[in-house]
Amino acid sequence: MQRFRKILYVHEEGSDVATATLNLAVDLANRSGGQVDIISVVELPPIMFASSTAVLLQSRWQKKTEEQLEELARAVAPNGNLGTKVLNGKPHIQIVREVLRHDYDLVIKPIGPSGLIDRLLGRVDMRLLAHCPCPVWLSKGEAYGAFDHVLAAVDAAFEAYGGGKVDDEQAEDALNRQILELAFSLCADSNAELHLGHAWYPPFLSTYARARAHIPESEIEAYVSDVKREHANWLKRLMTKASKWVGADVFKSLKLHTHLRRGGPEQEIPKLISEVQADLVIMGTVARTGISGLVMGNTAEKILDRITCSVLAVKPPDFVSNVTLDD
């Protein structure tokens, strides 16, 4: 796998999979002759509470964090080739800025703790998925090469799922291509089974549910069949493109399963993850509406709140984060 050469590992203090996730990052980098840097962000107290005592405690906390990162780096890489850094500020903002400054091509961190507010993915996790311009891997601690089932969630740029195509098919292909190239590469390295999941639904049945009494059932069934056939044909065309993107030999070498599921992706993708017992889901986290920089639509957030495996989330090439170095 030659995709990730410069990796930023974000340390999650207290995580029981922190070391395993760092090992995963190091393994990914070693396979491509790349490098890993370790970062942790100490969040400053609100200015109204920035007393001399608070400043002293923050300074001690930062020093302790620096020592923890150095100890972790020595444990994972005794040869001392892992860089460590502790920054101050809002975690997701500092992490994204570090990506922008040093052109990292992957951010990887353990999945944050569950909570009433944060649900499965922690607050920092969700904000990284929304704002980080490079792929983000949220790990539950699996070792690289140990995946048995990988799910790639792909989507079509149908105009509101109403049959009309969004004009920017090239943008759609760019995101799906990233998802599929990563999925095929990871599965080839792991000898894992690859599942391609695509959810579809007939939108007008919901919109015009009250008017259905005036529409013959045969016409409704024909409409549903047409929508399903259109999505099935799109998935077949995507597979043809995937064969060219990853190479015919790699495409044919994998155990590949396609899943065309009727229903909203926010329900069907988590169900599919559970059914195939996916170790990792690879998906886009930007709404495919043709608007560059539109981040984290409601559908993606709902999916991410419900899944229980590791996540590798990617953005389209033209994504622009609203976090900048000039803020």
C-alpha cells in the first residue's frame, strides 16, 4: 500500500487502544517508506478562568504530556524516528493546522470515549471528520493486515435521488475512486473480503405518501423497480471503473461482494456493517451536492454516530477546510 507516506498520529490520553493505533500508523508508514509524527493538544482554559494557578497547572500538564509522548514513541519505535509535539488550543483546530503546515496525508487516532453528548465518536473525532482536509482514520486498535471484512460505502450523485444526474459526475468519481482504491489496497494487503455497500430509496413515495391512494399499485411498483434498476446499473458502471482504477489483476484477486440496499444510508450502512461484521468502513464525509467545501451532511453524521467499527473517512480532492492558518 503506497497511499500514506506522512502520517500524523493524534494521541488519545487514557485510550486502551492508543499503543495499538500508533503501531498501526507506524506499520502503514513503513509499508510506504513514510514517517509518523505524534501530536497531542492541551486545551487552554477559557480566558475568564486563566488565573496564575490555572496557567501553572496547564504548564505542568503540558510537560507531563510531552513526557508521555516521548515514552510512547520510545516504546513503539526504540530507534527514535518518531517525532513528538504538544500544542495548545482547540484540539481539532490545532490538528488541522498541523496538517496544513506540514502536508500530512493521513490523520490517525483512537476512537474517542463514548458519552451522553458525544455518543460513539468523541467531539474531537466528529470535528476532525468534518474539517480535516486529508483522510482521517479513527481506530479501534486493529493491527494493519488483520482485517477480515472491509466495507466501502459508495454513493451516487443522483439529484435528490429523483432520477436526474448532478452535472459534476467527475467530482462524484473522484471521491468514490479514493474510497475504492483505498478499500482494494487494504483488502489486498490483508487478504480480506471487500463489501461494497450502496443504499438507495424511491424518494417520491415518502414525499407524496398521502397521494398514493390515487396512484395504481402497479404504477408504484413500476416506479420502484425503475429506481432500483437505475441504481443497480450505476453500481455496475462503478465496478467497471474500479477495475480500471485498481487494475484488473487486483480487482479479480479479491473476494468482492456488492450490496444494493433499499433505504436511507443512515439506516442501511450501519446495518450492513453489523451483518458483514466489518472491521473497517471506508466512506466519504462530504455531501455530494457539487458544492466545494460543504462538510459533514446530516446523513454522514447519522451513519458515523451508529457504527461500531474503525472508520477511514475521505474527502474529495477539491475539499477546502474552513480551518485556516490565518484564523
